[in-house]
Amino acid sequence: MKYFITFLATNFFLISILLAQRNNNTTVIIIGVSHTESRYMNTDSLLIVLQKVKPGLILDEMQSPSGYYTNEKELRDLPSSVQLRSQLGIGKKPPPERMVLYEYRKIDPNIIIRPFDIYIEDRNKHIRQDSEWEKKFFSIVNDPKNSRTFSSYQTDLFLQYVRLNNFLYDITRKSYFDMNQPDVPDSLRKMTAVSDPFIMSILDSVSSASSLKPYYEKNKRFWRERNEKMANNIIEYIQEYPGKRIVVLTGLLHKHHLLDLLQQSSLRELYKVVEFYDQVITGE
């Protein structure tokens, strides 16, 4: 009996080690993308990246349920209307990071594809509201009668923001390789550190901007909570699919948040985070 118990304990220990080793082999590759197609960032160029990386699981910045995913988080077939528009080159088509899912599935029918974003009621309305708020805010900032009243502190923050914003805009017109270099998340962290105090100072000091403050504060909380939930969803998939090479396709503005949150996680030992071009170069 004692031998039997020892045998079970030993095997349990060995199984635990094997599971831990399997988890440690999990690789997470976050690819920051622009949701708008350009000359160097499109379905074809992103498909080349995926073919070289060879993921076992792709996580898509989309919600479930949606027009693309079922309640069970399964990728739906591409709607025939979207297929037709894409073939004819007319109308608005899905962004490259969505279209590439269907193209890569043709190459690897066994690929697992899952959404990892939170559920947003009327997602398109939310996007429109963000765009409208930003347009109103910068119309106030760029109005000479307001900009002439900026303090030296506000002017310095604004100039830093413009410089960083221009750098990032230029990056989004280049390639996936350029957009995922280490200096890009660093620049986004700096832009966040600059933009928030600048925006708050304008909302507090310019009377015509005060009505925009409640939405900004609400959206800032939502943005933080959304990124935290997205990171948690990624970790849940890591636990569900241990040992997989996981590619996360997400908007560039999310990438540095996700990198930081994954680095800070108490489950950090379950995975390693690498860049896609390191995998391609080394062939790991």
C-alpha cells in the first residue's frame, strides 16, 4: 500500500513537471496593427508574417457574439456580401487583420481562431462617439483664441504630444515590421503620459471644453478596464491552450498596455512574450 501511494505521488509529481514544461513552451506574439489597409500593411503582407510564424492559435480583437463570431467564439464564415465587395474592390471591407484569418485558415484548416476583446454594445456607435469627441476636442485646441491662452506647461505638453503623434502616424504608414519595433510601445507610453495631463488641463481651463470632460473621464476608465480584460482573456486562452504559439492581432494603441499587463501578471511563468520578427529570424 505504501508503495502504491509512493507510486501515485511520484507520478503526480512527474505529471506536474511535464505540465509546467508544456506551459513554459507557450509563446505569445502580439502584433500591433493599423485597422486601415495601406500599401505595406494589408492582408497579403500580414499573411506572409503568419505563414512564417506558424501559430497554433490566433486571437482576434473582436467580440463574441458578433457578425464574425458565434456565442461559442467560433469564427463564422465570411459573409458572401463581404466576399463580393472584396473581389470587386468596392465598398468598405474588413481590415487586413480580419481578412487574413480567412486566408490563413485556407492554409491551415486546423488553426484555432478566437476573439479576445470585451463585448461592446453597438460597437460602431462607440467608435463614432470616440471620433466625434476627438474632433470636437481638437477643434477647440486648434482654435487660435484658445491656443493663445495656453500656459507654457500646456504648450510644452502639446508640442510633445504632436511630435509623438506625428511619429506614430508615420509608423502606421510603413510596415508591420516597423510598427512593432521596441521604440513604438515606448513612444506610446510617453504619449499617454503626455496626453492625459494635457487633455485634463484643457478640459479644466478652457470653458468651451468643460462639457467634454465627463465623456473623457468615463472613456479613460473604460479604456483601462478594457485593456485589463483583454489581457485577462489572453491569459485564459494561454491556460486553455498550453504549449501553443499564440499570435495576438490587436490595434497598435492596445499593444503596449497588453505587453505591460502580461509582464505584470502573477501567471507570468506560464508563457514568454516575443516579437514576430525574432521568431522568423531565429526559426524558433
